[in-house]
Amino acid sequence: MTAIVECKGITKHYRQGSIDVPALRGVDLAIEKGDFASLAGPSGSGKTTLLNIVGGLDRPTEGTISIDGQDLTALDNEELADLRLRKIGFVFQAYNLIPVLSAVENVEFTQQLMNVPAKERRERAKEMLHQVGLDGMENRRPSRLSGGQQQRVAVARALASRPSIVLADEPTANLDTKTAEDLITLMSDLNERYGVTFLMATHDDRVISRTRRHIVIADGRVASDELRPAEMAV
Amino acid sequence: MMDRLRLLLPLAWRNLWRNPRRTIITVLVVSVGLWSILTFSVLLKAWSVSSRDTTLKLMTGEGQIHATGYLDDPTVAHRMTQPAGKLENILSSSAVAAYTKRLRIAAIVQSEYKTLPMTLVGTDPARERRLSVLPDRVREGRYLDGPADTGIVLGRNLARRLKTRVGKRVVVMAQDEKGKLAERAFKVIGLYAAPQQTEDQFAFTGLKTAQAFTGIGTDITEIAFVTPDSQDIADVIARMKASSPGRDIQSWKTLAPLSYAVSTFFNEFILMWLWIMFALMAIGIVNTQLMAVFERIREFGLLQALGMRPRLVLMEVTLESAMLIGVGVGLGIAMSVLSVQAFPNGIDLGFLGRGAELVGAGHILYPKVDAGDFALYSLIVWTLGVVATLWPARRASRVSPVEAMGRF
């Protein structure tokens, strides 16, 4: 297996007034290509902080983090933005889409930042929307899509730039049961059919039970990291 | 760069209309502010031109030539010979649109009822018509028909004060070339209308008649001239001075300091008004854009999280401002043009009575759109507006994605 993400000795401290609050206390973690992993843990355990650091949205206090061999701690803000654009797909819990763009334009957005030619990116965006089951909704703006449909557009956008890894933060938190199930199935299919690597921070047992790798964070450390055979993932 | 613009332009334009009410209010602030700047500039310029024309087209011309000392003591003692040589060449060249020769002297006019001081002007009517409007302002009787005309044309108010009229005779007294008092009767052949001060001061007769009256042969005391629009008056005067060093040659700016001061003041007033209006507009624009940025702080975090470079976020917000102010500027220009076109026959200042006359303006202002001024003031407002919004744009670009989105 090839490690896409490698975290070594990651610590993160926040200042709250004069108090130093540790959020991560030395995390060593490697995410392999093709992983379909969940990152769980109680609130305040540090999973969001870890996901922020893996996604290049925040910087560790100590330790190194690399994606596809590239050391994130050595990059400035502009270079980090470029790295997020090319290597990482994001699916956020809420406020996922750019409200003034249609579904297809949202999917095209990251490709446009990457200067993908107009015809190619439009075709790719439509194909992605087809993959996530949103045929016929290409021209709808987010305000005319349901929560589940918006998350599907977000997944399509995350995949359209062909990232090394997709990071999802509580992707099902705002969805009803049926929509949440559909979304998990969609991501699982994409992982199995195309080998897309997923790392999802979640409390949702429905998500956890479907992932093949289950990482638990507690008190800023990796408490457990278990691989489950595919047949065990429900 | 074009790829970036193709990405950012539609995004910026659509973002503008997310809050139509706020956008419309900002557009109105910019457009009304610019409208006031442009319309004021047009009106003040019209006033300035009117003031200048009223002075220059009555008697002054754009420049005058005298013998040295004449302006301090306007008598025949300070007369000069007819222009000749290089000076005449310049006066006859394309650098000068028209000129007239005058004998202009302090005099006393007497009717059977009253004696009043005035200035007698001997002139060649054909030449005078080319640079003065007074020959066409005769309201009773006629103007002079040639340089040898022996009649006199009085201002209406002077005639009223003298209790004389067309067809009657008045006696004019002035110093002759020997310093003695010359005296002659003139038949009143016409009465002209002009600002009251002019009507009271100037009376016109034929140049040759005035020369004979004062006994100065063919000498004159004044040459007034105008230049073509494209000509630089300072350059013409410099050339004249070089060609004729013994003469006192002045532009209208020296001869009519009030008119010059009025036009200078108006130019400065327009600039001052521009800054006041811009300061007010800038407060409105910056406030609006700051609100828009704070409302969309999560979105800027999202854009950066997705891989949009901070400098592109800066460009996007700046483009929004540029478009917003651009729409306001366009509307402001349209409103100003319509405002000016609403007065195709000029603006009648008759309601101001003699007030307008006192500051040298004519009774009717003719506002005109000056494309150069419109472009300059609009560009200044647009540029400064965009620069002012760099502050909120910079704040948007410096947003930390993690903090902006609250959590991952």
C-alpha cells in the first residue's frame, strides 16, 4: 500500500487567554491509497483539528504532515491553497456550495481554478453529476436543491478535480436517514469502483459501520486504528 | 489572466445581485454623487464661460495692446502709432482671429440737462463687429456705418441719465493731443443695450472722427484682438511682445481680473466639491462592502478551502466593487447628460436680476457636456472608489478558512 497522507508526531496547541490548550498530543497516522476510513471520537477529542491539519487548513504546532510526499509545513498560504486545489477534495457538513453558482458550475469551479479547458471541465462536471445521480439538475442553484442533493453536488465537486484524497466532515450530520444512507452508499461505491480515498470525521454509526478502516481519536491521540475486512463493513 | 477573469467576472456580477436592495442603494449613492459632481462642473463651467464671454465679447477681447503707461493714464498722451512690421504680421496671421483698432479716451458728455463722465471710443465698426457683440446690441437707431461716421452711439442708461435720445445732440469734451480741452457736438444715432456698467461707461463714434476730434492724426490708443479656439493666448502675447517691445501687451486675465478669478475659483470649487462628494461616497461604499464581506465570511473561507488563492479572493471582491461603482458611474453619467440636455436653450438667470451681472455672468447660461471633463471626473471617482474598497477586499482575502467556517 502507498501512503497518501503521513502524519508524524503532530501536536497542536491553542491559546485560550493565558492558558495553553493541547488539541493534539503527538499523532502518528498514515492514510493509504484506496482507504475508506472513518475518524471518530468524542467532541473535543481532536478529530476536527486533525482533519483541518490533514486538509492544509490549519498548521500543526509540531510534527510533520505530508500529502503525496509533499511536506505541508513548508508551504505558504498560497502554496497551501494550490495543494488543497490539486490534492484534496472537501465535503463539509454544511454551507458546502457557492450559492450564486448552479450545480454544474459548482462542480466546475475547482477545475476552473485549475485552468481545465471549458469543454473538458463541463463534460467532466456533467459526468460527475451523473455519477452522483443528479441528472437533470445541472442548472439548479443550491437554493433549489435539497440538503441531500447539495451534499451530492459537493461530492461531485470534490471528485471532479481528481484529488488524492477526499476529506469529509460530518457529511451526514444534516441529512435525514434515507438521504444519509444514499450518500454513504454513493461514497462507498465511488471508493470501490474508482479507488477514491476517503477520510471522514463522523459521529454517525451508519457511516462508521460502512467504512473499512476505523480510527478513533481520544484526548488528542490515536486511541485505536482498526482495519476491517470488506465483508465486515455493512 | 483571461481565464481568471472568465472565472471571476460572472462570480462577481452574480454576487452583486445577491442583495439587490443594498446594491441599488450603493449604485444610487455613487450615481447621485457623480451626478452632482458632473452637473456642478457643467453649470460652473457654463457660468465661467458666460462670465468670461460677457467680459471679453463686450469690449475686452482676449488681449489688448496699448502704449506703455496708457492703462494707468488713459489719455491721448499715451497714444501709439498704427501697428506695423512684425506686429502687424502677427495680427494679420492665423494666430489672430480678429482685431480692431480704437481710440479710447476719458471724456465728459453733456446734454442740455446733465454732464456726465464717460469713455469715448473711436472705432472701425467693420472690425469691431468681429470681436464685440455691442454693434449687434443696438436697440434704438443704428450703429456706426464706418470709421468716418460722425454720429455717437450711447448706452441706453447713459442716454436716460442725460435725458437725451436718438436724433438729439450731445457735446463731448476731452483732452486733445496738446493737453487742451477739445469740444465737439455729436448727433446721437443709436442706443445700445449691455450690462449697466458698460452702458454708463462707453460711447462709440467713428475712429477717424475721434482722431480728428483729438487731433492725433492716425494714431490710436488701443488694439483689441481675439485668437482662434485652438490658439494659446500666452504664446501669441509672447510673440507680440518680442516683436514690439515698446508696447504694453496684456491678456484678458490681467485686463479682466474678476472674470479670471471667477473662472479660477470655479475650477477649484469643482475639485473641492469632487473631494467632498467622494469622501461621502467612499464612506457609503466601504461600509457596504465591509458589510458584504462580513456577511459572506464563511463563503470566503469555503473558497479558500477549495483551493482559491487569497489573491484571487482579493481580485474577486475588488471586481465586485469595480462593477458596483462602474454601474453607479454609468448611471451618474447618464443622469448628468440628461440633466444638461434638459436645457437645450440654456438656463435663464433672469430671476437673479442684476445679481448675475454683478459677478460678470450673462443672463443665460449654456451648459454643455464636456466629454473630457466627464471622463476625467468619472475615472477619478471610479478609481478612488475601487481603491477605497481594497480594504474590505483585503480583509476577505486574509480570512483563515478554519476560522471563517467555524469548523472544518
